[in-house]
Amino acid sequence: MIQLEAVYHRMGQNWSYAYDESTLHIRIRTKREDVSRINLFCGDKYGWDKTHEVIPMQRLASDGLFDYWQAAVRPVYRRLTYYFGLYSRDEVLYYLEKGFFPEPPTVAYEGLFDFPFLNREDVHTPPPWVKDAVFYQIFPERFANGDPTNDPDNVLEWGGKPGPQNFFGGDLQGVLDHLDYLCELGVNAIYFNPLFEATTNHKYDTKDYLRVDPHLGTNQLLKELVDTCHSKGIRVILDGVFNHCGHAFPPFVDLLANGRSSRYADWFHVREWPPQVNDGIPTYETFAFEPIMPKLNTENPEVKEYLLNVGRYWIEEIGMDGWRLDVSNEVSHEFWREFRSAIKLVNPEAYLVGEIMHDSLPWLLGDQFDAVMNYPLTNMQINFFAHGLTNAVQFSQSVATMLANYPQQITEGSFNLLSSHDTVRFLSLCGGDIRRLKLAVLFQMTFQGTPCIYYGEEIGMEGEYDPDNRKCMEWDSGKQNRELLEYYRWTISLRKSHSAFRGSGFKTLEIPEHPRLLVYERWDEQDRFMIVLNNADTPADVCIPVPGVSTEWVNLNTQERTITAKESLNLSLPEFEYAVFQAVNYNQYTNIRNEETSSSG
């Protein structure tokens, strides 16, 4: 019997949405391995007899509990009425909006699911350039000191021990001086931690939202840097701290001086007057009880207009390509809707990335962000690659759940990272084991979404929590892991050379006899790849099932060629090693992969 309580579909969100201006994605969930196939019966309710069709749905993903099915539909008249046919070994059920039935409906429009109209302006389309981007995150004060004349008075020698309050003189000129390094690495996008004037080394306590911090440079220098980046094909996004400001922000200074009579009294959230700190707890709302970071009242019209003007200024005047938005889940949805409208009006291709560390669907429905920092995926990679707490099946199932939880274009533009200024560096989590890091990097560079490298990851920098994860960038080549640097260059080049790694064709293969062997396929209309990662401390002699006709594969690591025998690929892989195979005669697989590709839009 089909387990009806596991079956789920609803109109909207990640279950029924417009992938592009002509394509709808329809999804449904069933109990894992409970249903053998599903058909989508669909058509235009005003002309069902002439437009209806039956589309076999494909398994998009499977986790420990459920199978997720998807069909891509291109309705002629941009309307769609539909229902599902669920088939098991001994049962057929038809699932309509009004329930389950043993027979198909006799009246086409009665009780069916409905997508009223595919309005083009409702299609959530992240900027197209993002799928091709490889980001590099720069913590400005610690990347490079290019202009000692703007150093703080208490600047320390480059490379010293970082502390919560010390400075080493990193600045924008230092970034300009090393753009060729970034180009040689292969990155084509930069994410800057805050650049605005502030009192701390991290700059998350903004004093002036319209001025580059003098210790980092000037607005004019930032404009020069952005223009130079653009000339080299590099996009640039800024860190926007709009949840809170700093204690030196003039309106907050006025609040402290004048209390309730301050004209800025409603710019903040004061619980008890006067605003002060009692036993370490501020009487006003802040970020994380930090007295120097008072929370802004973004419901106040003046605050809202001020911040919207800030958002527009750096896009219009400096040419920034987007914003990473700090603590964005603590700011109202309505503010972000207005912020998106204001920014997209100036630059429709601006990339808006929220900092949210949990399920983020409410922010990713087309009216707020294009993406979020994908910390859930980061944690999956930490548990599997770094700590070994999960096996390949558990990792794959977690990824599957994530894929099913978001519209496909969201996954394709997701901001995927291994480390950041807020986390332990990934190599440290790996106990310094470069082999584990390399496996995680290869997955990051060959998976859906936009990868981001935290400065220094590519040369083997380590670091525990703040401030140790914010060390000065190591520019002495003798102290860099040059082999790892070349590996990063290779994986980035691999991603940029093959559109399949930037698309959505993805499937994992379970190898029960090797629980720590991760095997997955990536494909599009041009290429087919199989990636094998042995995340175990023992070698793996494995027979990988490859359904379909026999074909030739080339191992991109060794350039050796292998022909599948009896629909399997035999491989010997040392501990913590990897292999990337590319199908040589991919045209033989066109028909085999057509159905899987169609489920990807």
C-alpha cells in the first residue's frame, strides 16, 4: 500500500515554481522506495482536451525518508492545471488537490492543482554571471599592506599573532597590488568584509556608511580597485551591515548624549532609559549583546531611507556588483523586499547574499535574496570530510534533502563555502590533513552553486576561532603550500572549463561495500563526468555501476583511458585520494541522460 501520509505537494515555494520564463518545475514527495513511478497529468484547464499531456516524473533526489520527484513543464499558454498518478507494484492512486482517488478525475478542472499563470516578473532569476563565478573572500585588514602611510598608530609587524583589537595595516592598495595573484588562481569575484569607517579591525561596527575607512583607503581608491577588477573580469561585492551600526555612528552618539530627547531616539530599540550597559547587558538592543553594536530600527522610515540610500550609493557611484548582508535573518522581511527593489532598480544583475545559517526558504522566494551563505552544506562537508562523523550515504542523503528544499535556480546560485571569518578554518578542522581538505575542495568546485575561497585557504593557512582564523595572509612563497595552490588552480580551471560542473545534473551512487566512498555524476548536454572521492584511511578497490552501453572514460588526474566492462567501471583508489572521469563518447549517452536532464530544466 502506498503510504499516503508521506505524500506531499503544495502549490508554490519549492514544490511548484517557475524555473524560467517558459518552464515550470513541479515536485512531489513520497516515502522512500514506496512508489515505482509517477506520472504528471497536466494541461490548460480552459482547453484540457486539446492541451493535456502525461509527463513521466524523474527522481530528483532521495534521502533517508523520502523520494523527491520532479517534472519540467513548458505550458503553451503559461497556465497549468495538474494532478499526479502514483504507481506501486500493486496499486495506482491519483492525487488531486482535494485528495487521493482510485480513478482519474472525469472533470478536468475539478479539484486539481493549479498554477494560475506564469507571470514573467514573478520568475526568480539570480544574476546569470553568478553560476560562472568563483569567489574569493578578503578580510581587508589582514590580506596585504600596500600603503603603510595609512596604517593605524598601533600597527603591528605583518604576520604577528592576531588579537581581537590589534591591527596589521592591510588595505585596499594591498588588494590592488595582488590582483594578478587572484587572476592566476582563477577567481573571478571578490567578497569583501566591511570596508566602511569603523573603530575595530573587522569593521562590523560602522561609524560612517558612506566612507571607506581611512586605514583601508579612500572612496576614490575603492572606485579604482573596482574598475581595475572589472577590467580583469572580476566582480566585487561588499559586506553590508544594516542590522546594526557601531557605537561611533553619529545618530547613536546623539542618542547617548540626549536620551529620549534625541531626534534619533526611534532609530534604535531602547528597552530601558537611559541607554546604558548594566552588568554587561545593554538596555538597548544590540547584535549579540555587544554594546558597541546597537541594533538599528529598520521599521523607522528615516532609518529605512538612509540605509536604502547607502545600498544604492555603492552600486551607483562605486560600481559594486552586489551585497553580502550581515545578520540578515534579524532584519524584517519587509525591509529586505524594499532593499531588493531599490538595488535591482539600479543594477538588475546585482547579487544579494544573506548571512543565514539555517533553512532559508522564506528569504529565497524571489522577493528578497538571490542566495544565502550555504552554511548547512558547509556543516555537511565538515561532518563528512573533516571529522568523519558521517558516511557517504548519510552525506549524500543530507545533500539530497537540501536539493529538494529549494527551487533549482536557488541551488545553482547558492554561495558555497568551506571557511569564513566566522568559522574555524577548514584545514584546522581536518587536523591539518591536506588530503581531507583536497577532497572537500574538489566536491565544492564540482557541485552546484557558487564556490567561495576564504583568503589563504589555497596555500594551507590554518586557524581556530576568531581571532586565530583572521591571521595575516602569508605572502612568503617559501611558507606557502605550493602544491595545494596548484591543486586549487586545477580544480578552479576544471570547474570553469566544463559547464556541467556549474549546472544542475547531479546524482550520487551508493557503494555499500565502501561506506566512505563518495561517488557522484555531473552532466549536461555537452559532458558527462563521474567523480570518486575515497574519504577513508584505507585503499578502495571498487566496481562502480555505469548503466548503459560500454564507453570509454578518461581519468583527468592521470589521462589514462578506461573502458567500462559489463556496465561497470573498475577502480583502485588509495586512501584519501580522488578520481575525475570524463566520458569520451558522450553522444552515446544522449538518450540515456535526456530524461535526467529534462528534470533539471
